[in-house]
Amino acid sequence: MSPSDAAAHPAKPDRIFDREAEWAALVSFVDDPRPGATLGLVSGQRRQGKTLLLEAVAGVSDGFYFDGHAAAEAETLRRLAERFGEHTRAARPPRWQRWEDAVDALLALGDQRPAPVIIDNFPDLVAPSPTLPSVIHGAFRRLQQVRRDNRARLILGGGTPSLMRRLFSGPSSLHQLASLELLVEPFDFRKAAEFWGIRSPRLAVQVHAVVGGTPAYRGDLVCDDAPAGPRTSTPGCAGPSSTPVSRCTGRRAPCWRRRTTRTGRCPTPRWSRSRPAAPPPVRSPNAPGPS
């Protein structure tokens, strides 16, 4: 994106660290003034900040955002209709019985202007409604034939790698329509150190070895309680025999340092332990030996 283009697009909110390239790609996609409905795909591992990016893009562009959850199709359509009614300020939400009705109404938001329509956690919606990708494909084909000036900017996001690969791979009908395919990746070593505010190379290596470049761990696991030095440990590691637990979420938190306690060293969080091998079967002394 050129400096003039960057000035014309909405600025990235301060709460989003880095992600300059991802933000530029998203705002360029949703603000594209050219006629024709377009489809964008946003994928990556969970906890990398996809939802934060998509919510922010919807906020700065007055777009529609819906966070999908695994539920029955009727329940999802009801939630989606309520969110649509709030977005359009309708007196009452529509009553959609089929995905075809919902998708057509969502894409119609782009009849007057470039309108972002963001559906997050899309794979969770496909599980109970396996025909949904085909429904979206059919809706786009109808727009190309009947309403070519429509400027809906549909973005489908998801963080389940196996489902995303299956839904958005080369042979997929959605892949053939997509003009944007964005992968939100973990921070590299240097960017992760900057994110945590760490200047010590030794400490940066220790932290990256435990949590990698996943930004959500800072808020979800340690409540922004970043280690101040190599001899700092997570407060949740103080217990002599318990697995470290975050004070803000109740989830297991990482030990920044292998801290010695009354019973030994700070235990490794269970999410980083390897599963112990199963013990060999015990043969009865009376059982016949191998022939």
C-alpha cells in the first residue's frame, strides 16, 4: 500500500499490536470502490488475533460482524437475524428459515456502498450446515448475473486448520471466488519480544520457548503480567505442587523459569507435557507363552 493509499484508509486501532500488513490488506479489501461483490478468506491458528482484527475492521468501516458458534442451524439463523436487525436498525429482526435467505440479505448490504460482511468462525457454521459453502457460491453467481454493481465485501474467518484447509483449498468453490486469502501467523522471535516488552535476549528466548509467538497468551494466561527478568516466574507457579494457573482466567499459566520449590522444580504446565508412554501389558504367570 502506498503512503497516499494508507492515508485514505482507516487507521489501525492502537490496541492492535503490529499486524500492519494484515490491516492494510483487510482495509484495502473492504474499501475497494470497484463494482462487484468480492470474497475474502482469513485463516490461521487460534489465539493469533484474527477476531480482534476482524472486529476492528468492521468497527472502523461500519461493517456487519457475526461471531459464529457451533449450534443447530435454526439457532444460528435466529442469532444471525437478531444481529442483522441490530445492524440495520430494523423494527424487528427477519425470520430466516434457510441459509439462502440469510446470505442474500447479507450481500444486499452492498447494494449502495462497499459494505463489509464478516462472518467469523465460519467452519463452526458449516459443521451443522454442510451446504453453506455452496449456498454462498450460488449467491455470488446470482449477483454476477443480476446485480453486478453490488459491492458486498464478504469475509469468512476461521481458526480450525483442518476444516479451513478443506473448505478453502484449491478445488473448493469458495477458493475459486476469493480475491483475498489472508493468513494470520504467530509473531516471529523478534516481534514477540517487542510485544512482551522484553529487551533481554536470554529472557526473550525463554519466553518464546514457552509460549511461542501467540499474542493471546499474554492476556489469557498471565493477565499482562510479563516477566521482568530471567529470574522472574509466573505468580501461578508459587504453589509447591500445583500446576500453574492464571489468576485472571483460571487456565494453566506458563512458568517463565524452572523455579525450585519445597518439593522440587516448578511443574511443567500440562499443555506442554508429552503424554507418558503406556506401560507394557503384564502377562499372567499361568498364561501360555508364545508358540
